[in-house]
Amino acid sequence: MRWTVHSERPLYTDPWLDVRVADVELPDGRHLDHRLIRRPRGAGAVLRDGGRVLLLWRHRFITDTWGYEIPMGGVHEGEDPCAAAAREAEEETGWRPGTLEPLLRVQPSSGLTDSEHHVFVTDDAVRVGEPADAWESERRDWVPLAEVPALVARGELVGATTVSALLYLLCRA
């Protein structure tokens, strides 16, 4: 059943997020004010070497947790998501991806935000030096793809886009 949006107005806006309230009519005729977040697209890359993937081990202050993630960031205005994924991978890991192929597109929290993440995969990346954004992670590890389910089970891999990308890649193998 489709909900009808009658209006939407901003509550708070800055370059990173746009918090809004929408007047939504449910199929039974009731109305509710639904909060939502408008966000720009994101792009990430899975750098694969044989049976291993390059992951960032990082702390997320919002949840005060440590975990593995793929390199990922925002798509700049006018930028192609594939180019953004390559840029982010190099900035965050020090590895330059070769040919990137589309892996999947996900909306990690579609009940709250319209953020769409484009994830690409490559089997040919070249180390070009230290990460330009070394503050993004504590370290970068080549992790066997086969270990991903165990990392998820231990809570060491929890980010929705990373989990989706790596489990999807594992299923395709």
C-alpha cells in the first residue's frame, strides 16, 4: 500500500544533511508527521586481492564502537559515483583501484533517509602510498572474504553498506 505525501518542510539543513518533516497520509486516511533525512549519494569500493578484501578498522564515535568498513564517502556535486568510489578508496587506503565494476546499490535505512550508496568492486588495485585521509581509520587490513560471516557474528562488521556488499560478494563467489 502506497503512502501519500502531501507536503514536506525542512527542520534543519546544512551541507551534510537535510532533516525534514512530511505530512503523510496512510492508506486508511490517517495523517502523520514523519521525520526524514535527505542525504547526498555515497560511493564505496571493495578492493579484492584473490580471496581477500581491503578493509578499514575504524572507530565510530556516534556508537562508540570499532569495526571493519569498506572505503566509502560522499559523491560530490556533478561527480560520477564510480569516480567517487575510486577517489575515496585511494584517499582512505593509499591503494588506487583499477577498473571498478558495479557491485550493488543499497539504501541502508530507507525508512528514515533517502541516502543511496553505490558500491563497486575491483580485482586490480595498486598501492600508491600512505592514505591521504589517515585519520579515517586506525589501520587497513587485507581480510579473507571467507571470514566475513564470522566478523558479522562477532559484531566487528556492522555497517549496513559494508555488510551488504561483502555478503553479496561472498554469495556470488
